[in-house]
Amino acid sequence: MGYKIVVVGATGNVGREMLNILAEREFPVDEIAALASRRSMGTEVSFGDKTLKCQDLDQFDFTGWDIALFAIGSDATKKYAPIAAKTGCVVIDNSSLYRYDPDVPLVVPEVNAEAVDGYTKKNIIANPNCSTAQMVVALKPLHDRARIKRVVVSTYQSVSGSGKEAIDELWNQTKGIYVPGQEVAPSVYPKQIAFNVIPHIDVFLDDGSTKEEWKMVAETKKIMDKSIKVTATCVRVPVFVGHSESINIEFEDFLDEEEARDILREAPGILVIDKREDGGYMTPVECVGEYATYISRIRQDSTIDNGLNIWCVSDNLRKGAALNAVQIAEVLGNRCLKKG
Ligand code: 2RA
């Protein structure tokens, strides 16, 4: 006995990865529906070795369906998620709309899987921001051992986090620099992204931080521990897929780098690639298509009593979005929606 699964936003980067990962992980699917906007109706998308024709989200009846993985913007989610949830179909939402709602669990299975049990309040579970997901996977095992006081994180976020248009823009701008006459003006970003970095993701807030940076602070507190102080600088870099993060951690108690490395090696969802030699670390181009959160450059921060620096890399379309959503569905099925 399997589940009746809906993927909403099946033609987008994340929606397509949700379908890929459901198939790769052999999620128990009895029936699957791929939904998209009316203009994408009929578009074919892959589900393992099968091909699905996208159906019109606006016309779809969620009644009798078990789980809907939403990968559409907050505005469309605001309209359709309550409709789906009201039929009894559990919504796992990748947008930011419900992440900060006290009645909606925000879940990274390696960190707070038990929070899934709280889905019944709105029949909705929220997926975290991509840059938060990989970070809390890395922080959780260390926090369990030596309680984290403060985190200072700088992110190096790929353009796929902004969608397909941004991937095209990086490609065309890069070509434009090499092939005269192909100049492509910035459209997704306020400045050139090819051979450049942009210290601005999402909108600016009154305190001078950006909403992307605020998300990392608020979501880490909700998922892990509200006492953890987080300060973030989120930067867009000319990489197609794969987010990287430089994370500085201050603990309540001293944690030796060797012990930290051993803890991370044993932690769920983590692969440690950490040798102090050429190439002894992970880079974003190597993480594409992988499930793991990779940790490298583990070293003491000797400028404070109980400090540690790490480098963290993960596929932002997978652990940062689609994989985490599918893992939530797996936890939901095992803990709450047992079949057969
Ligand atoms: C980004 N985290 O990287 C945001 C949304 N995916 O653009």
C-alpha cells in the first residue's frame, strides 16, 4: 500500500527534483500527479522511467490525495495550499509562506523530525530556506555535544536558488563577456553576476540586513534552539547549483576540532571531506545531484575560547529544497500516515 502524491509546480527546478528524488528513493507511490500553471498544462515531466503530463493546478481536486509537495511561489501557495489542506491532503510547502507560523512545523528531518507530528493544526508542514537547511544539519550534532552560543555565517549561494531565469542569465552574461556583441544586461539581479559576487539576496530590511539573512536567523531558532544567536551575510555567486557556507561557531564549552570531526563523521546526512592538502575539501560543482551536506575545513577558532570554523556545501535544489521535502514526506508516512 502506497500513497497518492501530488507535486505542485512540477515544471520548476525544485518541482522536477522532487519528482526525481521520489523516484530515486522509491517512495511508496500508488498514484502521482504533476501540477503546473495553466500555461504549462500538458508539459511532460519525468518521474523515474515514466513520463507525466502536467495537469492544471487551478482545476485539480486534491480530495483523496495523501500528500502534496508544493514548489511554487508564496502568492500561489497562499491560494492553493489551504484548498489542498482542507481536503485532508497534507501540504509540504517549499515557499517561505508558512515557515514562521507557530501552527506550522518547520522541519529538517536530521534535526527535528518529531516536529512533523504537529502537522495536524493546519495540515501543512514547512520546508526551510535552502541556506538554512544545510547549516542546521551541520550545527545540530555539534550543538548536542557542546551547546552553541553564537553562529556567524557567510553564504556563497548559486544562481539556481533564484530560478531558471537566473541560470540562463549567468550563462548568457558569461558568453556575452567572451563573445562580443552578446552583451546581456542584468535582469534578475541588480548587478552583473558573471565573474562577480552580489552581497544581496531578497529584499533589504530596516536594520540593513536582507530577508535571506533574516530567514537564516529566524529559521535556525525555530528548528533548533531559540537561544542560539545567528548573524548572516548572504552572497550570490556565479555558480549554477550548490550553496557553500563559511560557518564560525562559538560554543558554551570547549570542543576540540578532532572531536568535532568525529561527531560530524557520525552525524546523519553529513559527509566529511576534510584533508589539509590540495583538493582536500568540497566545492559546489562536486555536490550537484548528491544528497549529502558536505563539511570541510574543520578547524579551531583560536581567537575565542570555544570557537570552531567549518566549510559547508550542499546541492541547494536537493537538501536545500526537494530532498528535504521528500524526507519530510517519508517521516510523515512513517510517523503519522501509516499505510497497510
Ligand atoms: C535563494 N534561498 O538562494 C533563496 C531561495 N531559494 O535565492
